[in-house]
Amino acid sequence: MFANYRQVEPDVYMELTGIAFEDFAVGQVFEHRPGRTITEEECRKHMMHALDLSPRNLDRVYTAAVHGRTVVPETWLLSVVAILTTKTFGRVVANLGWTNTVMHAQAVAGDTITAESEILGKRESNSRPDQGIMHVATRGFDQAGHLLCSYERRFLVYRGDGGPYRQAGY
């Protein structure tokens, strides 16, 4: 149903970008794979870039005593989960808002993060005929299947015949 490639000529295929608005249906659930394993070094680097200098993040003695491993900052965890959705939602034009963001459990360095999204609603845009508005619930999990975070998101997405994709060849 959702082909990732279209044949350009014999033995030549072009990768498609995302799913078009009209191909989504309320109730569909998409698993976003592969997952992303987060290393301790990446956690520390992200914390330094974000100026998150709290002991719970940077002090190895403290984090070992409390968590056993370096904690993944919540903002970065949400970013990783959102990034995992970009293959499926590759035709997004703009984010309209995030709501109901909940951090359910702490991720730690070494966890492999996966995500899934459920289509909660969709409607055609009143002002942009080549786009539609999606309402999606996304959840992030660790490798054991524990729910780490969840959020709802509304965004504009191109229709199959809209946007730059046809002109660009994909």
C-alpha cells in the first residue's frame, strides 16, 4: 500500500518521500523503524550544547548512584522520537502545534528508542488546497517496550499532487 520506491526505468528506482495526505486514514498506526540507540557521549554532548549543567546530567558519580547510567535529557528524547517519524511524515509542510506532552519514564544512555504514531484525525485545509491537516498521537519506547514519552501533534502535510515532490521527481 505504501511503496517506498517508484520505478524510473528497468532496474532503476527512486525513493519516495513520506506519505501523502489522502493516503492516511484515521485509526492507522505507524511503527517508525529502525530505532535509535543513544550513547552516553551523545547525552553529554547534547547537555553541554543545551547548557543543561545540572548534576543529575553531568556528574557521573551522582547519575551512577541515582540512575545507574547517564540520563537522556527529556528535550532530546522528544527530539529523537520526532526525528524517527520523519520518514513517514516526510511531506510535512509545517507544525501547527504540540499538545498533551507527557514524560512517562526516564531514558538512559544505551537505550534504543523506537516510536509509533496513530492517526487521530485529518481534514482538508480550507486555505491551502494542496495540503491537509493531520492530528497524530506519537509515543516513544525503549528497547524493552516501556513507554517513555507521548505527545499529540497537528501539522500541515502535502497532498499527493501538491508541493515540490512531483516537480523534483519524487
